[in-house]
Amino acid sequence: MQFRDFSLLVRDTKVRGFAEGLERGELRASRCVGCGAVHFPPRSDCPTCWSGEFTWEPITGTGRLITYTLIKVPPRHFAPDLTQRAPFSTYVYAPTAVGLVEMEDGLRVMGWVCGVAAQNLHVGMALTPKPEVLDDGRATIVLKSEGC
Ligand SMILES: [Zn+2]
């Protein structure tokens, strides 16, 4: 089960700059030109002043895990290739964690947790959100531990 098979499909929206940042290895928040509010995930229109103009600001540093969930039966794009297994065999999936970290400035970033076994996950642990570009050119967000 790999996070590498999942991607965000936002290329054809007003938040295209977000996808372009991911492809360059940069995680970005949107800053409203009208009122200065910062949003992540980026918004296509500001919920405060309704401006549709934004600048992009990189999200850097380490956040603290505030919640997570374990996916025990992954969606198809996370599932291993089962065509190679023997008839009547069973396959036990390793749980995959999806977490939410809070950055120092209060922004919250959700992503696939990388490098931490499910039994070692705990609220408050430090994780660094980073974009990952997949083999097919799409991108996703990963929350990396120091060992990842
Ligand atoms: Zn605004």
C-alpha cells in the first residue's frame, strides 16, 4: 500500500497555483489580496471578503499531529497488486494512516503519514508536510517523520 498511487486533481481550477507548487515540491497556502486572510487548503474565493485574487505562500516547517485515522481496507489505488496471489489465499492489509497536522501559524494540513508504524502514531508528534510527485507526474501530500 503506497501513498504514491494517490493524487490531487486541481490542475483545472482557480487553485491551479497550488497544484503547480506541489509539482515543484512546494506546499502552498493562498493569501487573499483583498483582506490578507491565509487559507489552506487554498480557496477559490475568500470566505471573508469574497475576493477571487490570491497570492501563494509556501508552508514550511514541522507541524504537530492533532488527529489521524487508520485505513485498514484501502481504496483501489492503494491496494497492492492482487493478481499475483495464489488462489484461495487471503491478504491482510497493513493499516495506512491519514493525519492532520497543525502548523505554528495555525494552518492545518492533511496528508498520508509516512515512516511511522500505526502502533507508534500519537497525537502531538512532529510531522513535516511535504508534497510528493508521483511516477505519473501527479502529486500528493505526505506527512513525514524524521525517519521517512
Ligand atoms: Zn479576503
